[in-house]
Amino acid sequence: MMQPEQILEEQLVAQLQTMGYAGVTIVDEKDLLTNLKAQLEKRDKQHHNL
């Protein structure tokens, strides 16, 4: 039987996916830093296009 917290988490992830968000697998610090850099670059590009 699933725990209520797990159900809520799965529902949140599903909702975010319908909004266009993608999941990212973070295994180690390198993955974390790579994702952080990509997100900052995306944000910077959006900011400069305003």
C-alpha cells in the first residue's frame, strides 16, 4: 500500500509534467551542477529576450 506522501508526490510530478516540466535524474554532484548550469543559462536567455 502506498503512503499518502508518496501519492501526493506522484500527483505533483504528474501535474508538473502536464505543465511542460521534465524530470531530471541527479545521481551525483556533477549531474547536479550540470543541471544547475543549464537552468541558469535558460533563465539568463529568457531574461535577455525581454
